[in-house]
Amino acid sequence: MTNSLEDKIKGTCHEVKGAIKEEAGKLTNNCCLENQGKAEKLAGKAQCLVGDAKQIVAKAADLLASKKD
């Protein structure tokens, strides 16, 4: 598995866990848990973006390498 795909998968997992925590916090009126969920969702989104960036860089590097030949 490539690093970019791994980042996207882990990021998506964090987004889902964060959404669950956020909803659990809302249901139990626990603002701390709700905020933790929001933070984890944002961290997951950031990790997905890192995966996207790695994929773009890898494609650019491949393109540059093919132009050298």
C-alpha cells in the first residue's frame, strides 16, 4: 500500500471516529467529548489532504522522470 493511500485511509478513519465522538458528545450533552470529536474530524481531513499532496508530488516526480528520458 502506498503512503498516500495509507494516509487517506487513516484520515478517513479519524474523520469517522471524530464524527461518532461529536455525536456522542451532543447526545450526552458533553461539550468536551463533542469538541474532541470535532478536533479528530479536522485532523482526519488534514491527514487525507496530506495523502492527496503525496499523491500529487509522486505523479509530478514520475512526470519529470519520464521527461528526462
